[in-house]
Amino acid sequence: MRLTFLGTGSAMPTGERFQTGLLLETAESTLMVDCGSGALHALARTQTGYEGADTVLLTHHHLDHVSDLLPLMKARWLAGEEELTVLGPEGTESLVEGLLDTHEYMQDRLALTVRDIDPTPQSDPHEIAGFDVGAMETRHSMDCLAYRFESPDEAGPITFSADSEAFTDLVEFADGSAVFVHDCSFPDEVDVSNHPTPTSLGQTLAEADATLGRVYLTHLYPHTDGKHEEMLSSLGTHYDGDVRIARDELSIDVSEK
């Protein structure tokens, strides 16, 4: 399974990072997770392209996670593609309906499948675009889901925290993951809720009963610029695992170290 970071930034653009988007691929399956501003541009740079991204899974509906969704629909239509599936937490159907009500000319351009999904235990995952996907609620300022992805090629799993404060249940949801992508929006000196700082995340990773492979920090606000090594050091004071800073266009084979 291959993971490509399409966007690792936040709601405050820096010119260096697009907003949130991930691309998961196996030999048979492709899934886009979130579709923030710039993620479509990053997707176009990949071999898959927007022509090959026929399923989008949303973690939540904040603008920096959905703003390229309608442009993706239009790009696929103009490229001659005929279908798109959009899935996400409660309200996803209403979100897409509202976008199409506002931009009426896009109605009926694609055969759309849109569905709200519920949190589910790992033992009963959703089947989405060839992946078995577990979902759990995060601690954020709106309904938001973290996802755990298992694939038929047996590489992985990959778990994505979405936007969330750090808490042990979420880390334990990722237990056994080869890659755990976690929000780390701000450095320690920023007093913040709904997102973690390096210290709060490091403490939680250490306290949780979970075995993890690589941990990638993402959803980075401008406040973190120039402070990545400091953030890794702060987190590493509490957690001695393999933690790295994600960057746009980083593409990793999950089976490789």
C-alpha cells in the first residue's frame, strides 16, 4: 500500500503546504482522503491524477478539508469521467446537496454516490474502494472521524487521526499500524483546543497501549514554521518511537521502513 501526502497544511495557507489531502493506493485500489484547497492540484501531479480518483472519503466538513471537492467534480467531468463516490461523517449528503444547489450547472454532470458513514468497531469495518476502513469519532470542534485502512495486499494498516486532540483511545485505535498520521497543528507555546501540541501528543503516545510503526505529523499551521526540530524534540521527551514531519508530495511504500 502506498500513501501520498497531497496536503499537510492547515486553514492558514503558507505557500509551502496545501490543505489536507491523502492518497492511498494498492495495485487494485485508489482512495482519496479529504480534499482541501490545493489537494486537487497535488493530485494532478500524481500518476493517478484526478481521472483515477473516483472515491473521496471525508473526515469532516471544515473548509480546509473539503474546499476542492466541487472542483474535483468539475475536473473529472471535463476529463470525461462519469462517476464519483463521496463518503464521510453525518451531514456529508447534505454538504454535497448544498454545493450542487449553489452551483446548479454541475448537477447531473457525474453519476454521484454520496453516503454518510457511522463510526464502526475495527471488527466490523466499512468496505470502501477496496479498503476495509474502521472509523471512530475524534475530539474536534465538529463531528470528525479518524480512519484505519486495511488493504488486501496486507501492507499497513495506515491510521489517520483527522483533526483531533490527542487521546489514548485514538492512539489505541491505531494499534498495529505501520503508519500513523496524526494532527500536530501547533508548537507547545500555543494554547489550543481541538488540536494537539507536541507535548500533549507525545504524552498520549507514551501512555497508550499501542504498538506503532512510523508516526507522521501533519495539519501544520504557520506557527510551526522553523520549529519542526524543536517539536520533534519536545514530543521525543515523552515518546521514543519513530516520529517524522510530513510534507506535501511525500510518497511512501508502507511496507518499507
